[in-house]
Amino acid sequence: MALFLLFLPVLIRVSKIALVGASAFFLLLVVFNNLTDYGSNFEFVKHVLSMDTTFPGNAGMWRAFTSPLLHHAFYATIILWEAVTCALLGAGTWRLWQARTAPAAGWQTAKSLATLGFTLSLLQWYVAFISIGGEWFLMWQSKTWNGQDAAFRMFTLMGVSLVFLTLRNDDLPAAKS
């Protein structure tokens, strides 16, 4: 049992590295899919911004963006945001791997890129999808183009991952002299 407790902090560190790496991999697939099947998710963005499937006659229709140029600009911004987040989490995974046996201070410092990546991801789902898409463009009113459940699921996954990463339950025992 004492041997297990000795290795527990290393296992927790490796678990955190794996979770950050899995998140980077997920976002890599998201960016890949958005670039190689541009039209599928572009339709989602176009309909949300156009507000063409919200409740008929709602008073918020003045907010609608119907310009294809704006639709493409929004979608490009989403893809770029996902790519930057993916890169930060990927670099964060590597930095954490390099610091996996470092003393506590070095390990805590190594968390910075992954923490930034998770934070950017949380902001994307919360600001771009839940707030702007969901509330400003009234996405919640659409039966067809309502991505709020998916956005909440992604916000939750990234948030739980950030909390786990930043918990200070992974300090290695001090070396005995």
C-alpha cells in the first residue's frame, strides 16, 4: 500500500497529461472536420446567424445577419479559435510530459499552456455558442439548429478537465537525502 501511495502522484500527473492530450486530439478532429467538410457546420452557423428557424415574428429578428460574407467570417473565426485552442492544448500536453517528474513548482508552471487552452475553449463554448449564438441570435428557439446542448456538453467536458488539471493533488514526494 505504501508503494502505491508513493506512485499515486505520478499516476495522477500521467492522468492529467492524458486528459489534456485527449482534449487536444478531440479539437484536432473538430478542426479537421470543419476544414474537410466545411459545408456541414457552415450550414449551422448560417442558419443560427440568419435566425431563419427561430420563432416566427419574434421581436429579435433585427439582430439577424444574412450576409454570406459575415457567415463565412464567423465560421472562420470559430475554426481559428478551435485551432489555437488545439495548439495550446497540444503544446501543453508536451510541456506537461516533459515536466512529469519535475518538483512541484516546475510541474505547476508546466500547466500554464494547457490551462490557457482549456480557458480559451471554455470561452468559445460559453461566449460564442451559449451567449452569442444561444441568446443574441436566439438559437434556443430553433428546433433544427439549436446547438446549446452540444455547447453545454463541450463546456462541461473542458471545464471538468480544467478543474482536474489545476487541482494540486499531484505533487511528488520530496526526495530523501
